[in-house]
Amino acid sequence: MKALILILALTACGAQPTPQMWGGVRTDVTRAGRNYTIFQKDRQVEVIRLGWASRGEHQAIRADMIALVQEVTGCRLVESTLQGDSGEMRGRVSCPRK
């Protein structure tokens, strides 16, 4: 019963970061009618798509997710570090020095 309550509480909060991203900055974005959550912690980034997508939409969604990383973080995605799919992606970013 306690496990069910915990699961319901976590799902009610929307997108949750992986443990490595706990404490990171969260940004919620809508692009082309889809909702995404971006987490950034140091030089790491995670993008989560919320909601369902049909088979033919995944390539465009993936491109949007990659573009959102730079727009939201102000950093360049190191594409060789990119892992994941159109539901959830993780990678490293290279940020300008301040």
C-alpha cells in the first residue's frame, strides 16, 4: 500500500529526473504543442518528452529536443555524448565561460 501511494505521488508531479540529475535546474517548455522538461546539472542535461507520440513523429520530436537543449541552457550539446530516444535524452553540454 505504501509503495502504491509513493508511485501515485511521483507520477502526479510530472517528469522526474534520473538520480544523477537530482538537484539540477528544471525548465518546462512547450514546443509545437508538446510539453518537455529539461534538467541541467553542471555540464549534464536531460530532456524528457511528456505525452504520447505516434510512430511518424519521433524524428521531428528528437530534433526539437536537441534544439531545446541549446535554447534553454544557452550551452552547446556535445552530440557525441547524446543517449536516448524521443522520450528521454541525456548528454553533456559545453557552456560559454562567464
